[in-house]
Amino acid sequence: MVKEKTVKTCDFSGYKHTAISLALAMVCLSSACSATGPTRRDALSQFRAENFLTLPLREGTDGFDRLDRALQGHFGANDDSSATNRIATQKPAMLRDGYVVLRYLRPDEERHMLVELSSEPCFPVKQAIAIARPDPSRMDYYQRTGLYTATGEGMSVGFSVDGFKRDCVISLEIAGAPR
């Protein structure tokens, strides 16, 4: 049985998200619109938003792989189609704590993923900072830019805030830490 893919178009005239960080994430992830609300039917729904920070930073590649399997189970694995086409068909997923994952992308075969969260409900940046504990020597810089990066167990988790709701985390980039 072959699944038909439908292409949805977006009206960008009212689009107000701007991303300072994770340029690829925001270009790729925000280039498609979702036609339906979040679903809560798979393994991804057993995770909480904080797991996107804690699992890679505390469990390293094992934590990354657990998140990746759950995300692929909901959003589908990478295939030969373009990133824009892959995310165009994604349906949001509600996590156990009520936060919503809008989109997910693995841009390559390395341990590297991009995740977009909804700002409704808002995953508070203060909570993310308390969990991830980014480098305190750079906190003034982070607070001006809205870009945060934490590392642990060989993994890096970058997160950024909504340009208009600076108290909400909207995008995450999880990858192997540079050596």
C-alpha cells in the first residue's frame, strides 16, 4: 500500500516567528504549516518537554537515541524526500506534560536533530535554564540573544526563545558536542 503525500501551502503574511538561533532549524521547521492539532497516541506522548534537555545531557548518546526513536515513531523516519516535504506532512504531538512538539527533523545521519515546540502552552525558558544549566559565564550574553547552549555526556543541547514571547522555548538543536 502506497501512502499519498499531500502538500500544504502556507500563508506567510501573518507569520511573525523570527529565529536568531538555529537558523537551519527555523528555516526548515517553520517553512510548513500543520493542518491539525496535536495527537497523543504514541511513545512520544510518554515524554515530557524537560526530557529533551535531560536525556542527552545526562545519558549522552543513549538518551539522544531514545528521544530519536520516539520522535521517528511519531513523525516518521528520514527518507529521500526534501526536508520541507518531510515536515509539511507532520502532525503535532502532545507530550505527557501538555507541551506540544510541532516538528522534528534529522538533517543528516549523524546524531543531530532539530525540534520545534509550540509556544502555547509555553515551555518556560527559566525552567529550561534550571534544567540544562548552560554555561553561567555566558548568561548575560544568552539573555540578550535568547540563545542557550548546554553540554554534557558528549552531547550539546541548544535552545532558543520565541522572538516575541521571550519567556518561551520554541526550538531545540540536539547534537553530538564538538570535540
